[in-house]
Amino acid sequence: MPENGGTLYLVATPIGNLEDVTRRALRVLAEADVVACEDTRRTRSLLEHFGIRARTLSYHEHNERERAEELARRIEGGADVALVSDAGTPGVNDPGYRLVRACAERGLRVVPVPGPTAFVAAVTASGLPTDEFYFGGFLPARAHARREKLASVKALRATLVFYETPHRIAHALADAREVLGEREAAVARELTKLHEEVARGRLSELATRFSAEGAARGEMVLVIDRDVIEDEGAAETNASVAGLVAGFEAEGLDPRAALKRAARELGLTRDEAYRRLTSERARSKA
Ligand code: SAM
């Protein structure tokens, strides 16, 4: 390790509730020579909230490559750099990896300052087994790639955890139902914030629920059980029309075509599918 080198600190910050910041995080941020952050305005307002005056510098996915080298050189020269992301733990689906790598290659000290991270909070509150889980980051945005990704983890004997966005969650739940079979799942939304919610249920039930207008709001994590529910036959007939329709609409089909395709996939007539769609939507609003 270079004798006079500084340190890279990876500092976790809150994912919503500011009380979740650690005392150590605040001390390290106050003492660092530079705070490297994704969005300088956002991080400055966090620092101001805690009365910390610090020099900030942007480090985000678009300048990560150049900045990683530049920051590693500064650390080599003796500077202490604290890296934060917009929320949670830097490096977890956020920039960080390249800088850690650049420091490790130079033999510089890298110190994690742990704290909140959304997937850990979600999996622990999901009510699904926590002894073994697989974290897959964001599921792909495109349907084909998403289904391939889901198929690739189907046989894992682990709880599956993914980050999701409000406009894709219904689609992801419907695809998960189709590819993985009916399973217990949870959607953990707005964790640590005012509208925090952990919605638990079968994949098909959650697909229906989150396809209802306005239901899918905020930041969310999808958690899926490792086991398929035994009564698969019954589950098949109970599969959500609304979830499938939402998925097909998100792929670009108009509502009529989406309903037709959902009816075909479930072996229903269009009228039957329409009746089920209406009652599922009415139930999810109740
Ligand atoms: N670095 C962050 C961490 O440690 O969790 C993750 C950053 S990633 C770009 C943002 C995603 O994390 C969101 O789209 C959402 O899936 C999840 N997320 C972040 N904050 C959340 C919260 N308060 N509740 C639920 N999910 C959250």
C-alpha cells in the first residue's frame, strides 16, 4: 500500500428516510477532501441538511471512466475521497465499481461505510426466505430479454430479487408468472418513505393489482419465492388477465389486440377474458 496514499470511502446514504444515515457516514463525509457524487445538487442538499460543508465533484455513469482514473490519482496523492450515490449504497446498481477497481489496482485503501440498500430492506421485509437469495439488479426493459433473464434464474433454489420501475412492474410480474410459474412474491415500494408498502401475494394477483391505474407508483423492488405453488393447474385458470393485458399493452399492442392475445394464451374466449378482466380490475380497486 502506498505510504502517503489517501483512502476511498464508499459511503451509503438514506434511500428515503434521512434518519437512516449513520454517524460514521456523517463524520466521513465531513472529513473527506472531496465528496464524489452522482448528482452534486442532490448530495449538496443532503450535506446541507446535516450542516456539512464539503467539496463535491460529479461522478456518474457518463463520466465514470475518466473520473475513476482522475480520482484514483488524487487518492494516490494523499486525498481522502468519499463516494456517494443518489441513494443507498454506491456501487449497487449505481456507479462505483470502476473507481474501486482503479484504487485496488494501485494498491490504495478502499473502505466501505455500510448503510441502507434497497434490496436488503426489501428481501428482509418480503416474508420470503432470506437464507439464500439472488439479486439480479434491474430486469431488462425489453420483453424478450426480460423473459430470457427470468428463464435463466428459474431453477435457482434462492429467493429472486430485482429492482423495477413503476411503468414496467405489471409487465415484469406477468412475465414472471408466465416464465417461472405461479409463485408467492412481494413488491416493496417506497421503503423508508411516507408511502412505504410491502404488497404480498401470488405473482398473478400482484400483476393484476399493479396493472390498475395509479397502483404502480414510486421506487420498488420485486421479490419472488424460489418455489412454484403446488396447485399449478388451479393457478393456471386463475392467471391474471389484467396482468397479461398490461404486459401486451406495454409491448405496444392496442387494448383490443392485447385482450385477444391474453384470451388466446389462457385458452378463453374473448368475452370470457373481458368479463374476467373487468372483475379483476373491480377487485383490485376495492
Ligand atoms: N444504490 C441503490 C441501493 O443501494 O439500493 C440503488 C440504486 S438503483 C439506481 C435505484 C433503484 O433502487 C430503484 O429503481 C428501486 O428499484 C430501488 N430503490 C431505491 N430506493 C428505494 C426505496 N426507497 N424503496 C424501494 N425501492 C428502492
